[in-house]
Amino acid sequence: MIQRLSMHENIVAEQVLAIQLRAYALEAALLNYPDLPPLKDSVYTLQNTNETFYGYVKDNELAGVISIEENEGVYIICRVAVNPHFHRQGIAQELLNFIQERYSTTLVVTTGVANTPAVRLYEKSGFQEVRCFYTPDGLELVTFSK
């Protein structure tokens, strides 16, 4: 079941942070980029973002999260994270499908080029590559839009 998360509740923000840290640690290793920004988040930073968070609950446990932020009529998918314990169960796809159905407007998402699972997920969902670029410190990123 997917539900909107109340990030002002400390326990919820702590659960989101725990999933995010585990999931993005795997992505950081995949990208060979240990300085990935989501790894620097805290309960405080998650609670003070303009993002709207949704969670996938499975077996009474928060298994995955997705967040979006609106910017001039475009919705930016800011983070998608699945607890590694729940990998390969279609949770990221279900979260992405939920966002696409709920926000039937332009969606944009950026990920590391070397994050093959994420790139495949977005391409499979009909997102089109719109830009490939490097961060100042050399991380290659790709932006998709739908």
C-alpha cells in the first residue's frame, strides 16, 4: 500500500532516513561516488524540505519511499529509495507508477548514468533522456522527462 508520509512525525522521518541511507549507500558504491548528497541528509533536513513524500508499506513496514517537489508546473522526482531487504519486488516501479498516475503532468528525474537499475526503471516507464551532464567534481548524471 502506498500512502502519503507525514515527515513532521519524527518516527516517520527516522524511518525514511534509515531507508534512504541504506539505499543510497548502494547507489554511491555503484557510482563510485561516496559523496552522494542524500547520504548527508538528517531527520532535520528531511523534515525541512519542500518535497512531498510517499511510502510503500509492506508487511507493516516502510519498504520504500519516493518524494516529489513542484517547480513552476513541473514535478521533480527528488528521491526514490527502497530498503535493500525489499529489493527486486517491484516496489520502485509501483512507487513510480503511483506518482505518474497522481501527477499527470511533466515529471523530471535525474540519476547517475552508471546507476543502471534506475536508468532502466525510468526508461521502462516511458521517460526520455533530455540531458546528460557532469557535476563539477566529475559525476556523470542523466536527466529524464515524461
